[in-house]
Amino acid sequence: MLSRVRDGSSAGSFPWAAGSATGVGSMPGTDMAKAMAVILDELPDLPHLAELPARGPGADMVGRTAGVLLVDLPVQTTARGWRLADRPGRDQRRAADFMAADLDVLADACTGYRGPLKIQVCGPWTLAASLELNKSVQPVLADAGAVSDLVASLAEGVAEHVKAVAARVPDATVLLQVDEPALAAVLDGALPTASGLRRLPAVDEPRAADGLRAVLSAPAVGSVATVVHSCASGIPFRTVLTAEADAVSFDLGLLRRDDEDALGEVVERGLGIFAGAARSGAVPRDTAGVIIDVWRRIGLPDARLSEQVVVTPPCGLAGALPEAARGTLGQCRAAAKLIPELMEERVR
């Protein structure tokens, strides 16, 4: 992984500039060109590849990754979601068509762009919790051998995806976000079996970290910065740290007092913090103030906030109205720029 954040130093060490902001991933609507135009307008320092789940199966988080990035593990849709399959079919082709078209739009929209560019994929544990086994209604998570196959397949596919994006936008610095909203539930043994009568056994932290690390350190991935995102409660900071990610992304509103020591350790170890604080209808000053208040309550140095924190929405914006989504992204950017000034004011 990237040594620049492993030694705890942060100044000038991240692919993003101080005072940056970005989105989590999903956007409203079905027009990729419009979505990318909004993102590049509102997030010029750290844009991301939009995800548009409103287009249907294959554009959703699970289908987008499973249908395109799993190598030699075909998938198909069911009435309940996605499952492993015997052979590729039209569902997988639809997902591949969406991704190919999206990368074409990305290349056009980012012509001449130089700087960090974030892309998102579904992580191995959320994928294992969401995909059903072939010829079974149980999730892949219920079968240890199937989980191992999925992790290896995903690592290979994500590495190829990173290379494909880098080839399309050659002057950009790719930043890979791995979405793991189910990771906390996987660690806690909180996921139900297919019948709903029992819970799947908890996955111990070393095994969870190993699976995540396999994706984060795959060839062509290990040379780019990585961020693990979770918008669920029980943010697995220590698992992200053990997996050797370069940054962690989370909903700041879900941070519990019990989580603060773990967050402090992550900051001291030099990881980037993607703070999900920009909520619809808020003003930038209040958003910046929330981040500063949490930071100082934990007792972290002000200088690290400016260097390590990226401001984001708490989660994706697929369910927002288009103008509200634009406003939230703009709020992220404005709040990020306000943080240094507001910190000085609050010292006086």
C-alpha cells in the first residue's frame, strides 16, 4: 500500500489538496453526462465517477460491481436482488453496457483534467452479504469457500477496472473507494439467514481485514490511494486500519462516543478522513462547525483537520432531487474552504 500515510505524516502526502470535498458516489437521475457536469462544476478539486442506480438493475451498487468486476463468477438478477449464476446472461451484459458507456462519458467529461479522481466499487463483505449463492437463497457469506472465491475474483476485477479508468483519464490520479455498508453487520453477526429465523455467524476481525486488504492491495490497486466507505452505524475503524486503507469515509452523524478513540487512532496513524457532514438544507458554516466540534472534542490537532479531512455528504445522493443534490455537493466544497477560517475564529 501507499507508504505516504503509514508513517503518520500527512502534509502534502495525500492525492487531494487541503480543503477538498467530494461526493460519496450515487447521484439522482439517469443521464450520466448531466451528472458528471454537476460533479465537475461543484467538486473541481476531487470529482468522482457518478453512479446512477435509477437506471435499474446493473446500475445499482451490487449489480454494478458484481456484473462487471467479478472475474469468472457470473451473476444474474432474482426477485430478491442478485445471485451467482452458471453463465453470463442479459443482466450481466446490461451492467457491462452501463459501465462501458459511463467510462466513455467520464473520458469526455474529464478531457484535460489533472488531479485526483475517485471511483467506487462494492466491497467484498457487502458483496458477500448481498449476493445469493448459485442454486440457493442463502447469501455467499454463508459459505466460506464461496467467500474466498469471491474475494479473489473481486480483487482481480477491481485491479483491471482501476487500470481501465486510468487509461481513460490518463492525467488523473485515481482514488479507489470501496463501499462496505454491511461490514459492521458482518463483524457483529447481525445479518439474517435466508429464512430470517437465525443470524449468520460473525466474521472475526482478522479475517474481515484480510478479505478487505486483498482487494485494496491487488496489483494496480496497491499503487493508488484507497478509501473504505461505510454509511452504517458501528463504523469499523480498526478493521479499516488493519486492512491498510489510506482513508476512511463515514457518516459523521453516526459517530458514537464509543467510536471516538478508534477515530483518534486512525487520525494519528495518518489516514485521510472523509467526513460525511453536509446534509441537505444545511449551510456551509454549520457543516464546517460540526466537523470542527467533533475534531476538537476528541482532542486532535487543528493542523491535521486541514490536511487530512475531505468533506462529503453522509451517503449517496440517488434519492435527492437534482437541485438538492447539486446544492449538497456545493455545500461540501464551501464547508471545506471555510474550515481553516472557522478554526481561527473559534480560537479567539
